[in-house]
Amino acid sequence: MTGRTDRTSRRALLTGAAALAGSTAGCFDRLRVSVDRNPPEQVSLTIKVVPRDEDRAPIRIAQHLTENLERAGAAVDIEPTTEEQLLRDVLINFDYQLYIGRHPGHDDPDYLYTLLGSRFGEEPGWQNPFGYSSAAADDLLERQRTVDGDERVERFTDLQNATLVEAPISIVAYPDEPRAVRTDRFGGWTSPSLEYPLGYLSLEYEEIEDDDRDEGVLYIGLNDRRPTRNLNPFAVEFRDRGVITGLLYDPLGRRIGGSVEPWLAEGWEWGGTEERPRATIRLREELSWHDDEPITAEDVAFTYEFIADTTMEPQEDPVVPSPRFRTQSTLVDSIDVVDDRELDVHFTAARESIAERAFTVPIVPRHVWEEQTEMTSFAGFDIDHVTEALVWENAEPVGSGPFRYADATADESLTFERNDEHFLQTADSLSGAVAGYAERPVYEGIHFDFVPSDASALDLLEGGQLDATAYGLAPEELPAASRASDLAVENEPTSSHYHIGFNTRNAPLSNPQFRYAIARLVDREHVYESVFERYATPAYSPIAASQYVSEEFQWDPEGVGEHELSFVGREDGEVGVVDAERARELFRDAGYRYSEDNELLVQQ
Amino acid sequence: MVLVGVLLTLVAVVSLMLVCGTLLCIDREQLRQTRRELRPRLILVAPSIALLATVLILNSLTRRAAQSFSWLIGFNITNDIYRVEGDFVPWLQTFATHELTVYFSFIYLFGYVFLLVFPLLAYLALSDQRTLHELTIAYAANYGLGLLCYVIFIAYGPRNMDIAAQLMYDFYPQSQFLTSAVNVNTNVFPSLHTSLSATVMIFAWHTREQYPRWFLLAQVIGASVIVSTMYLGIHWLIDVIAGIVLAYASVLIGQRYADDWRELTSVAPATLARQVRHRF
């Protein structure tokens, strides 16, 4: 009896235990299934921009985008940072989510070769800082180099179609550069303007009475302190267009009136095949550096090897190309020095008209820069893969240009003087387009002064302490500038653009649909009117300033709201304010969800 | 060149204010006595003034280095500040009128410098020199701690976020030459304009018996400086609050260490000299 009871109870116990175990497992399964899911969270984005003191447009575009993103349900922060730090974060460390910045501009749409090319995603500089990759785009970027005429237009049309909607960069506008200039001492401010080194060369000088400034010196206002501390033509975070270093360093050829014309080179002859050209270059006679060393073909060969790999050891890792002039360095395959004045340049696959872009790189003296090929040991960013060449201030540059460095005070001023040994001054006769610059500049030197704001620059211009600003003034200062006597406003469009850059390396910005939705929250008409006060050309395409832009991607004020890339729509027709429901629809179409409170959600 | 002009204006205006302040607040007999005892009093205060001067010189010499270092290790808190306090400064600016802008610009540039310099003279004219020592130590503490904060925190003011107008720079653009020469636009947290003004205001309270008129004047100018930092779009409300905390701490430091510092500097040279003699 006892045994039975025992047996029964034992069986009951076992059954109970099994049941308990089973139900516990079920309970834990349920617990696991329901609890072990990360809750979706509100999308949180940070936009990096420069502060108002450095440039007013980006932070205003950022405010506009932030408002509309918040209406679309995202949480957005704006993080102001200096231009130098912004470029370092974006171009060197890829430490950003979104930024609103200004691309320095370009002379040919071939600049997209490195800006969008997948294989440049790991390189610093304006080389695909977005981490974007597209096989189709890569193919088109390669192919546009080997064709010309209508065929090249077609390649670019395909490229724009393939990349614009998913592109990691959303172009907002091409700003004008309205400079205020004094007309009493200097003339000839237009064509070319101070946007190019040639603009400084073509100025006319006239002595005036009771001039309390140094005779023959051009006084220029700078809104940027960087050139007073660094004159390294390869340091990407210190250079925009490189106009100031372009006065110190001469290239083989300069772009004059649209085509590349011989400069340090006396001329070049093309050889090789149509698709892989070769150029035989002959340097001008008796060229010399600012330190009186002769300029030889060796310097030229050195420069091209150097920008391709600043360690000068291309066989060995790491390879550290110059972050500036990268598209140009990809064009040059190899160089043979023939003698002191002659060399053969072999190009990679490209038409002559594209290959000649390589001639616009500033030539640097071998005897100075070969000291800078070691890895650097101390700097504000990763030091394992950086050569001294890229972090060196080059405080007393030795160039070959029409101006030579004289003096600088950090954060305050910079002085150049005319290089009287320059071939423009000494050559008996010049032929071709360069002849127009014979014996130029006609004045003694340039004094650049940092001015803390556009209003104070205008004040100095009116008081006669400055002759011009190196940069365009903010639109709100222009009415006062046009009213002032002795001042003129020289306005011109540029190839430089303001854009939103997306870091595609991380979610949710890795999703092209998500980026596309953000790009459509910018009301370009509002930006055009209220940020730029019409001193800009709104745009969608990164090649809108060239003849290769597709018509459908051109800015059309009439077609607002009907464009594949244009603003998604206004709330009650209010300029700049996005229709919240349509904005949410964009993100829903891209597969994103919303919380009850209309917060845009993303799975963390 | 512009900077020199602005500086000359500043010196001229502040000198005039100092003369007026002296006539208004310090009585004749006191001035006569100060003239008689000027040498011993100056010798007594020299160590404190030397400390303040050292801090100021270090501050200006290391400003650029500190700035670079700050970008390397500091926290960019601009947006955090904005998120906490929202549109307070833009709201304050909704009351802007041309007259107020002129007044606050004047206060920010000239009133502030007068506010800091005048008490040095006034306390020199007191027979008890302790307040002067405390004040100079407190000034030094303000600058020293302020610089430390500027290294740790990177913050741009509301005008640089473009959420507030930069009223003074629009009205008197030359002033930016001065402000950009003596400071960097990322150094807004805490507001040193506020902390130094509040320091002066606290000391003016302590000496209200000796200088009743200065007490009133200091409160009016000090409060105006503090409001002006926000009204002109230069500082956030949070910078101002942090500035007041810094002022309070600096006054405590001044009171606690003024004697120690004087003793140290009067004893140390003698001890040092004795040791040197002893050794050789």
C-alpha cells in the first residue's frame, strides 16, 4: 500500500514537475519573444555646420532643414564647428551624420570621378567623404573620361539619372560671389575675378594723391584666418579653392578663358593613342624658384609622383596620396624625364581634353618637399597614415608664382610681394593666351587682412583701408555697399556649391530612400529668397554649373513641386514650411514607421 | 588700424568715466590721504596685482593653444545649451529698440571696463587694504577658472547659431575687431562679462557703508552688463547663470586666500633669500 502510494505520489510529483517545467519554459519563451526586442526609437540626427561668424548661409540652411525634419518627426541637433574642424571631421575622419557645407568648386565635371567614385571612399579629402558606392556610377565615371562631345553628355546624363535620386549629396544652390571693390586705386576687377589667381594678375593700378597706404600694394580683406597660419597647397582642411596658394605656386598650365594654356610649360605635344594619350612637355627657359634654385623637369616629375603618394614609395604600403588634386593625380600614369627642361607624361585612360586637367596642379620644389615624406608623429587626427607633407604649415613657402611670400602674422595678416624674377616679368616675348599677362602684375604686392565680419569689411572698404574682399559679401551688406561712393559690387556666379552631405556608412543614412526623403525637405525657393536673397542659383545637380547638366535637373522656378527631387510640398502654401503629412508619407514610402505622437522611428 | 582706433576710444571714454566716478563716489579727504600713502599701499598690493597680471598674460598667450587643445578634447555643448533654454535670448530680443541697442552696446564695451577698473581705484583709496587684495585675487580666480571652462567646453553664442541677431556688431561693426582680438567666439560658457560684473557687485555690497553711491552705481551697471550679454545675442542665459556661480566661487576664493597669498609672497622671498645665503 505504502509502495503504491509511494509510486503514485512519485508519479504525480514527476508529472507535476514536468508540467511545471513545461509551463515555465512556455512562460520564458513568451517573455523572451516579447521582451527581447529592442524598442524602436525616434530618429536622431546631428547636422554639422560652420557658425555664423564664418559663413551665414550654411547655418540658415541647417535651421530650415531642421525645422522641416522636425515636422517630419525626427529629432535634430545642429552642431556648429569651425571650418577647419568641419573639414577635418567630414573629409578626414568621416565623423559626421549630415553636414551642410560648401564644395570649393570645379573646372570640369570630371571632379565627380573622385567625389562619387566608390574606390575613393576610404581616402581623405573631397574624395567621396560620403562612403557612397555604386557599380553603375563607377562605370559611368570611368567611361566619361574616354569619350567626348555628345557621347560625354550622354554619359553624364546617365550618371545624373543613376545617382541624383540616391546620391549621398544633395545640392542646394550655387552661390554668387558679390565682392565689394574700391575703384580709385585699382581697376579691372572683372573677368577673371578674384575667384581665380589670374584675377589678381590682371588688375590695373593707378597712383592716387595723398595715399596713406603703401604705394602699389593691393589691400584685400579675408574672412578666413586659415591662410595666415598655413600655406600648404596639399592640406585639404586649410584650402578651399586654393586661390591664395595659386598665387605662390605655378602649374604647368592654367585655365585661361575655358581651356588649359601653357604656363610654366612653354608648350606640349600630344602623342600616344586617342584613349591613352601621352604629352611631351617642354618647360620655359631659365625658370627659378623663389629661393633662386632652378626649376627643372625633375621638380615636375617629383610633384606628380608626390601627389599620387606623398611617401614617395609607391611600391610600399601605406600609400598616402595628396587629398587635394586627387582627380588630377588619377589621370597621370607615369612620367619620363628627358632632360632638364623636357619630360613625357603618360596618362591613364582619358581624352586629351580631360587629361590636360592634370597640368593645373601646382608644381612644388623637390628640394623642399622631399623633406616632408616621412610619416607624421603629431597632429589633430590619426597619425599612422599621414605624412608630414599633409600636416606641415609651410609657413614660408618656396614657390615659383608671380607673387612670393613676404610676411605673415598668425590670425591677422599675410603679405606677398611681386616676384620680379617671374617669367611674366622677364620673358622677352610670350606667345599664346599667356601673352595677355606679360609684365603682370603691374603692382608691387598684396596685403591680406583678416576682417571679423562683412560689416567691418565694408567699413574698411569705405574708409579706404581695403581695396576689395577676397570673398563674396553676405547679401544683407550689399545694399550699403552699392550705395557707398567709390565702391562697386562685382557679382558673378561660381562653380562652388552649398550641399547637404550624408554619411552613408551608418543606418539610417545608409538607406538611399531615407536620404532621398531628407533631400526633398529643402524648399530651394525659400533658400533662394531668404538665405541668399537671390544671390545664388538653386540647383539639384553637382554639375549644374557645366554644360553637361541634364535639363530636367536644372532649376526651374516655374516647375516648383513637380520635380522628382524638388520640395515635397508646403503646408497651406507657406513658404519654407513642409506639409507634415506629405513629409511623413515620404518616410513611410521608404519603409519607416511612426509612433502615436508622429515620431519617426528607427530600429536601433 | 581699426583696432587701435577702437582701443583709443575705449581708453578715452573709460578714463572720462573714471574721473566722473571718482568725483561722484570718493571723498576728497580720502583721496588726499591716498596720495600721501600711495607708495606703501601699492607695495602692499603689488603681489596680488602681479598674480592678476600673470593670469591675464598667460590667458592671452595660451589663448590659441588652448583653443586648439579645446577642439581636441573639449565638449561641444552649443546644442545642449540651446535645447535646455530654448528661445529665451530671441525672446529677449523681441524688446529691442534702437535706443536699447545703443545703451547696451555702450554698457557691454565701456561700462564693463569701467566697472572692473573703478573698484581697484576705490579700494586703493580705503585705509583698510584687504578688500583690494580680495578683489584682485577674485579677478584672477574668475579668469583662471573661466579659461579652464573654455578648454573643457566649446560653445558658440546664440548669434552664431543664427537664432538671435548680433545687435552690437550690426550697430557698431568695428567693435568686433576688439572682441575678436581679446577672445574667441567659442568661449561663451561661462560668461566672463557676467562673472566679473557679479564679482564687482558682490564686493560693492560688502563695501556699501564706505561707498554707498558706488554700491548703487555698481548694481545698475553690473545688472546692465549682465542683461547686455544676452540682449546683444552674445551669450546664452545658461552662460549667465554659470557666470554668476563662477562669480560667487571667485569671491569666496578671494576672501579665503587673499591673506595666504600676501603672506606667501611676503615670506617666500625672504625665506628663499635666507636659504640661498645659507647654501653659499
